[in-house]
Amino acid sequence: MLNVVQLEQHGRPIRLAEAADDYEVVRRTLAFITDHWRRQPSVEEMAGHVGLSAGHLHHLFRRWAGLTPKDFLQAITLDAARALLRDEASVLDTAYEVGYSGPGRLHDLFVTHEAMSPGEFKTGAEGLTMRYGFHPSPFGLAIVVATDRGLAGLGFCEPGGEPSALADMKGRWPKAVFVEDAAATAPLAHRVFDPAAWTGDQPLRVCLIGTDFEVRVWETLLRIPMGKATTYSTIANHIGRPTAARAVGAAVGKNPISFVVPCHRVLGRSGALTGYHWGLTRKQAMLGWEAGHKG
């Protein structure tokens, strides 16, 4: 039963119901911050908005994200986003130069991947079996989709939104055979959301299913280190298509493996948080969560 599923968070087992409650508090707090970040609300004001004491909210955030609510607020403000953009170009250049030899902070620096052939993609993945399951995550309920080649899809929904999330994935590969198999996808869910598992000696294999252009964009996203950001135009330049920023934006929006292929790290030219398929609040949550784990 779902209510007995557990995660490990900072070495402490968490029941699914508790994880869901924690995310709901975070979600509501982030929505409040989105509306009021310019005046930097106090922790007491944030806590009052979600009906908790300042101390309770402080400890919940530290347990969930590894940093305080005030630090979390600072991590996802536009000023912080612009600061990331200021050093972004050199970060991407460095990533290309050193490959995946970083200190192992984030799993996507160690992802190995293989793309589906254009022919397979054009047939809508006809005959391909895709196993899926719903699992708790730091960002709400996650749908995990896998093939024999590796992780193929990752999305999110609120409780009750499972049918819509599944339909979203099925729409990407309309001729594939989808089989519900949470037991098969649970190890992937654990691997993706457990920072302790982000090591280079056991890379996570992903199966990128898209056009040649889309796969090139997604491969570029994998090179953005945690805590950094990029823009659509910068990605276009790096794939040798400097006038294709709009097409890059479309490809980023179609990314089927959210979080692992970090499309949430793509910002507007001004540093603004642009649209995100799974919701801007969730995008903010991911950026803040990463800020708490990048040390």
C-alpha cells in the first residue's frame, strides 16, 4: 500500500504521507515567496501564511532542503538567478572541457545515455514496452517511466493528478505499450532523488527519445552543473545553431526526463524564471533544493 512506502531523507526514514505533507507546506510557502520575494518576507510571515510556527517551518525546511527558509528564499530570488547567469558562460565552457570528472555532486554529471534512433522515434515508439510507476519525491508525486535501455520519462503531479500525468507521458510515445510496474521503477525513483546515490562509478542510464535536434539540446542540458543556470540563446550557440533560440526553447519544453535532464536550470535572458511544463513553483522548488545540496 502507498502509505507504507518510505524514503530516506538526510539519513532518516520518512513515510509517504509525511513526505507529501512536507511538500505541500513547501509548495504553499514557495507560492507565497513568488508573490512577495521583492520585499524579502520574514520567516515569521512565511510561517504564518502556511499556519505553522516559525520554528516548525525552520526545521521542516532544514530537513527537506538542507538549508533555512531564509536561505531558501535567497536561493530562488531573481537576484540569485541573475548572479548565476553572470558566470554562466564560463561554467558551460568549463563543463565541456572537463567532461564528467567533477566531484560527484549531481547525478546528471555522470549520466550515461543513448538516444532512440530517428526511425524508432518517427514510429511513435511502436512496439516499445514502457513501464511506469508513481513514487513520492521532494517535489510531489513523480511518474517514472522506464524502458530496457534506461530511464525514459520523469514527470510530476499533485495527488489525484495521476491520470493526467500518465496521459502526458503516453502522448509523447503514442504507439508504445505502457505497463504499470511500480516495483520496476521504484529503484530508479530512489536513485534519482537520493543525493547519496549520485556517484560516478554507477552512472544512471537514460534513454533519450526525440528528434536529433531535441536530443542535442537535452545532452547540452546535462552539462549544466547544479547551482548554475543557462539561457536558450546560450544553448543555441553551443549546439552550433545561434539563431535557433526559439527552437531550443521548444525542445527544452519537450524534455521528457525532467529534473535528471535539468531543463529547470534554463532561465530567460533577463534572469527571469520562465515557463516550466510541471509548474513554475516546482521549478523554484528544484532550484532551491539544489542550492541546499550542492555543497
